[in-house]
Amino acid sequence: MENLRTTTSADIKNVPVVNLYISDFQGYAYKNGDNINVSGPALDMFYYPRNKSKFFFSSLMYHEMTHVFQWHGNFTAPGGLTEGIADYVMVKSNIYEKEKYTKFGSGSRWDEGYGVTERFLEYCDSLRKGFTAELNKKMRYKYSDHYFVELLGKPVDQLWRQYKAKYGKSKFLQQTQLVLCFQGELLMETHILSQIVRMFLEMIVRNLR
Ligand SMILES: [Zn+2]
């Protein structure tokens, strides 16, 4: 658990045995207690190309093994946050599908889970080195949204808005600007744009805002 910096024995959850079961069930993989369950049919269906199967399986194991060792505030932490941290360890370990992974600025809630929360945690890390590791450490006995204030000086909702403004919105504005340029070009170059077309373009621009 190098990525969560639980390197001293006092910080590490005492887990003597982890069982890994590959069996026939619907879904992908899950953890119950110290058992990791992986769906055999899912392995068969999703792990293509075959020469990358080991890579995909390792990626999944990073995620599931994090669930075994991470803190979750005695199950009071939002499920999406624990999923985000499990993905965080996977991403930081560099064994994940980079091209297909969630992009920065995606999602509508900070605790949506998986890639959405993972990218947000990376953003929080950029504001304070080691943030995610410290957050995990705080979650040993209980969870509170206030940990974000303690570590970063701002409530989590405000941080999420900042994050969205940094990544999500700029992409959105780029789209709007493209349409505006298109409209400007037509207006300047043709001079014969009918009222109806102009209204139509204005409507598109308005809907994009
Ligand atoms: Zn998970």
C-alpha cells in the first residue's frame, strides 16, 4: 500500500489471509470481508486481447486489494469515495488502461465513484501533496466531509466546483466558441444570411451556454 503510504505496521490493517475466488456470477468483481471474488465469465468476455489479459487482471487486483486494506471509517465513508480510492491506487500503480480511463473534469458529483472520484482525488493531491493518503488515514475510525476542510481549507463541494471549473467548463466554453466563430464567419463572409438561419444559430449558441 505504498500509494496510500500505510507503510508503518501500525497504519496497516491486519489481514492475515486474502482469498481470491474466481467463480461463475454475473457482474465483474467484488470484495466481501477479506475475500475477493472475480467473475470467470467476465474475465472470459472482457479480457481482450488475450495477450493483455494479465495486465487487465493485475489492474483489477490493484483495485480489489485496495478495498481489503483501505480505511472506510467503519463503513461510514461514501461508497463512491472508497471506490475512488481503490481506483486511485490502481492509477498510481500505473497499471490501468490509460486511453480508455475517465478523463479529468468528468462526472457530476465528487463521490460518484471510480474514475470520476479518482480524477477529483488527483486534483486534491495537486493542491496538497499526499492528500489522498492523508484522507485515507483519517478514515480509520470514522468518516467526515470535514476532513476536506482540515486538509485543504475548503468544503468538498467548493473543491468540486473549482475542479469542474478547471477542467469541465473550459471544454464547454471551447465548444461554444467554436459555434460563435462559425456564426461570425457566416455573418461576415456571406452577408446574405437569412433571418431564420441566424435565429437558428443563436438558438444553438444559447442552448450550449
Ligand atoms: Zn471497488
